[in-house]
Amino acid sequence: MTARISVNGLSFFRRAGNGKDTDAKFIFRDLNLEIFEGDRVGLIGNNGVGKSTLLRLLSGILKPDEGKIEVRDQLTVLLDSGFGLDPSLSGRENARTMAILARVEKVNRSKLLEEIRNFSELNEAFELPVKTYSTGMVVRLVLSAQLILVEDTGLIIDEGFGTADAQFQKKTFLRIEQLINSVPFMVLASHNEEMLKSYCNRGIVIRESAIAFDGGIEEALQIYGQSEGIK
Amino acid sequence: MHLGWRDLRSRYAQTRIGPWWSASSLLIVVTGISLSTGLLTGNSALEQAPKIAIAMGFWTFISGVLTEATDSFIADRSILLNTTISDSTMTLRLVWRNYLVLLHNSAVMVLCLLVAKSPFSAYGKLAVLVLVFGPCLTAISFVPAYFFSRFGVQNRDLRVFISTAIQLNFFLTPVFWDPPPSGVMRAVFLLNPIGWIIQFTKEFMFASRFPAVLLCLITLTAIFMYLPYFLLKSKLKPIKKYL
């Protein structure tokens, strides 16, 4: 079985302090990983361990300093909710920008914008500037746009994604569940144990620039919990 | 392209005249400078206006591109770090946005030609300048804008320096003066590529001879700027790493 994503000898570092090479801090060192069709991977690790960076590397947003990442599928990436949002423009205009950034073809855009409007339940507010929205309304707009724009591709989701008010959260999770069942594979970075257990079938624990565990999600959570002294 | 348009709509959102605000402010500046230079030199302000409008319009484009570039990647950080959109695309957005401003500002240039009762051929020349030379200048300015954007991220102190340097350069660029045939200001002009561009626009519009030498200088500068871009681009570390 061919891996949908292959990571070979990945090293990635960031510069700290004054930005000289001597201040380089390794985020990952010689990391190897394969993701197959049907995998629902949960990335587990402390804050700052590099989960979001790994998602950005897998998505092709960041390039590795050493090693190679091969992605054999199209990807949909749900990272930071609300990126590129312009408060002085309407919800519709912002949703249109998100559609363009997601490379949705022009012929499909109008239909998708209506879907976003309906899913978000913003109604007339969809035509108003985003700066008139409450925080909850902004989350609704962004989540709806991102979830409607997801295609039948590999899915990469970061933990910051998906926080909304209880009522809308339920609707969002239902949609995410549908998506997870239809996409060929998924990688989710999260601290939310419940979310990881219900959505993932494989867990990867990241610690000290490397993979500390790769196996079943229950076992991964247990190992992470033990090592962090949570349980 | 969409992001460039969106930037303009956003900048002038909830104003009645939208992007025409930039043209209005240019009109006020041109009126002020034309009247001042008219009073100082004893020439007619109306005759000066088209020259100043064209020089100021193109100066606004160049200074806008370079100044905005120093902050561009930092301002676009969230898009760069959450999508696979490249840093070059963000620079294209910036130069395109400024070209759109130039297009709006060309209305002031037309107005000044009308007021000065310029011959019909002047409108044709202006069309060539804005619709042919303008896109070429947009393409030329892409390279310094790209490198300035990188500098702005890696050396954040430079942002203030570059912005001050551009402001100073206004006085060394023949926007409302013409380069003398010799002397210090001639030397200053010869060392200032931005000055060549501004002088080219003025001579193209108002001199009896086509400014071929200036065009050659600008073309050579463009070639010399694109060379390091193509040579260095693949060797430079991706800027997203530094954001």
C-alpha cells in the first residue's frame, strides 16, 4: 500500500534571539513518518512542541531544512480560523476571498457563497461589514466558509480550529464528522482527548523534536498522559 | 488580482468616492505645488500642472510600492502562514494594488491636461504612458518590492530607515524640478534610477524628442534587477520560516 504522505529524514529549525544560525533551535530532527489511506491521525504533544509546524510542513506551507516530504493527494488545510479576514468588508466579500484562496473555480463560487450564508445562519448580516459582527458571528462565518470549502481531499486540521458557541459547535462537529468519514485521510493536531478519541484511529506523540510514539489513539493518549503526569 | 482589488475596497470602505480618494488627494497636492512653483518661478501654474501631475502620479506609485513593501510580508503573515500562497504572489498583490491607484490617479493627469488646454496628442501619449509604460513599471518595481519585503521581515529596523530614505529621495528626484545639464544636481540625477523614471515620464509627455537614453537606462536597470532575482530566488531561504 502506497503512503499518501511520506516524510523522510525531516529536519526543521527556527532561529531564535538575534536570528543568527548559531541560535537555531531544532523543531524536528530526522523525523520519519508515513500516512496511509484510511488513517485518521491525531498529533499529540505539549504546546510549542511543533504540532502546528508539522501540519504546515505536511501542507507545503513551510519547507523542510533537510529531508523530503512527498504528498500524493490534494490537501485541504484548516489551520488558523480567521486568517486574512478584513473587518471593513462584508461577510460575503470575505467568504469570496476565502474561496479564491482555496482555489475554488469562479463558476462554483456563487453557489458555495450561498451555502456558506445558509450554514452560518448569518442571514442579512452576511452582507454587512465583519466589524459589525460579534465574536461568535465571526467564528460562524469563518468556520462555515472553511467547512463548506473543504473538498474530498486529504484533510489537515489544527487545534485552534472549530471553537464556537455550543449550539453552533454541535453543527460544526456534525459537519466535521461527515467530512472525516468522506476524506481519504486526516491529520488532526489537538489537546482535546474526547475529540481525538472520537475522530482518530492513530495517535502520534511528539516530544523533543521527534516521534515518541506512533500507534493506536488510545495507547498514544495513555502514553502522553503518563509522560506528562496527567494521569 | 482579487486581493489587490480587495485591498483597495477595504482601504476606502464606507467612503462615498472609494478609491477616487487617492486621486482627490493627488489633485490637492498638484494644485498646491503648481501654485507654489508658479509663484516662485513666475511661470503659469496652469502650464506647470500637467507636468507635476504626471511626475507626482508616478512618484506616488513608486514610493507607495517601496514603502508598503517594507511591511508587506509582516502584514500578510496570517495568509502566508496558513495557505500555500507564495511570497512572490503577495508582492504581485502589492504592485498590482499600487498600479490600480495609478490608474485612478491618471484621472487627475487627464484633468490637468484639460485645464492646460493641451493638444489632443497629449492624451494619446498619456494613454501610452499609463497603459503601456505603467504595467512595465509595475513589472520592474516587483523586484525591489520583493527584496524590500524580505528585508522588512529579516531586519525590522530597516523598515524605518527605508521609509525615511524614500521620503528623502523625493527631494533628489526631479518631480517638480528638471535636471540641470551639469553640476551636483546633474550627478544626483544620474545616480538616481527613480529620477530616470520620473524624468522619462515628463520628457515622453512634453519634450520634442523621445527620451530614448532614459528608456535604455530604465531597461538596463530592469534587466540588472531581474538577474539577481532569478539567480538568488531559489537559493534564498523561504521567508515563511522567519515570520
